[in-house]
Amino acid sequence: MVYALFSLGLLAAVGAVYTAAIGYLWFRQERLLFEPTPLPHDEPLVDDPDVHEQWIEVPGARLSVAQLRLPKPRGVVFFLHGNSGNLMDCLADIDAFRQVNFDVVMFDYRGYGKSTGCIESEEQLRGDVRYTWEYFADQYEGKRIVIAGQSLGTALAAGLSAELTAAGRTPDLTMLVSPYSSMRALADELYPWVPSQVLRYPLHTAEHAARVTGPLMLVHGDRDELIGIHHSEALCTAVPQAQLLRVEGAGHGDVHTFPSYRKALAGALACL
């Protein structure tokens, strides 16, 4: 009898802890998914004279935007960064785009870098992506359009490309670096004890990518321990026209430092 009561009490305690953990994940999800690094508003992102900073007003926030603006660009790369850091990290590799004569537009999500506000939902996040792209779209009418994302940004890039495709403005290239097939699939791998219903940011990369009819380039390090390369392989299954570059020896955050990636990027943009 005592043992039975003890077992029931233990089960109740475990259940209470589990319920509390699930509740924490539901209400504090943004803290787990997003790792912003803020910047002072008066700190320059970069000293390069052809990189222009500006603000874009969205409902409830101001977004910090950087634009590499070349004299006569062949097109533009609209780039969506990962879940950590800020624009300053992304701008360190801007030379790769200068060399192939492509402008670049990128922005910090809410709470990142100099951007104000907080990310509150996937719908809000996608809305900011859409609004920022539309702000610059007219500048590149008749030029080559590349929608690119890295890590967290890959689902956002795939979603924007799908929207543009549906509107009859299919991008010339969609490029996803270190992508996940969906945040739900990734969460199931990393946190198998968490019910999928708890995830408020499902971020379905594969579903959106499957609606893109233009070229899709995937880049993935074969030693990526955060998002395994099998996610890119799943995307290749979902999107027949996808091409996968396996970067030998690369992990998750260092793909861009490998010569094979830089060569493939330059080749892909030069051929557009």
C-alpha cells in the first residue's frame, strides 16, 4: 500500500514537472529559437561606402536594413540570416557578391542588431520578410533576383520564393544554406519528448520549396551537427529540380568560409 502510494506520488510529481516544462516551452519558445545580438543604434554596421544602412517601419517595430548598392548591378541577392548574431556578421563576407556584380539586401529581424521590437509569431516574421522585400523590389525590376537564406532564414527564403512564384515573379534562383526540412522535423530530432503541438514556429521549408518552380540550390556541410545534411537530402526528394552542394569538412556555421562554397556561389550567380 505504501509502495503504491509512493509510486502514485512519484508519477504525479513527474507529471507536474513535465507539464511545467511543456508550459515553459510554449510561452518562452522565442528564447530558445532566437538568439539575437543587439547593437547600439549609433554604431556603424560597416565602413564600406557602397553599403547603405536604412530603417524600414513595420507595425510595432523599426527594422535595420543594409543594402550593398553597386553602380550597375546584374541583380540582387535578398538574404535572410540565421537565428543568432546580427547584420554585422553577415556583412563580413560581402565581397563575394561584389565580385559577381550583385547587390545585396539584408535586414535584422526584430530584436536583432539595431532592429526594435520582439518576434512574436511566425506570421509576423514572414510579414516582415515580405514587407522588406516589397520595399526594394521595384529597384530591381528587369534584373536577376536571388532569394537566399541561411539556417533559420532558409524556411523564410523558401516561403518568400513560393509567394513570388505564385504571383508570377519566380526568382531566378533560390539558395538555401544549411537548411532544415521543417522546424518541426528538427525539433523532433533534438527534443523527442516534446509534443509537436507545442511548437508555435513549424517553419515548413520543404512545403514552401516544393511550390518554387525555378532553380533551387542547396548548400550543406557534411559535418553539420546541428542540422544534419539529411535535411537537405529530404528537400531534394521534395523538390526534384533542387541541386545539393555537399561542402566537405564544413559544420553548421562555417560553410561560407570554404572555397568550394565560394566557387559554387560565384558560378551560380555568374550563370544567371
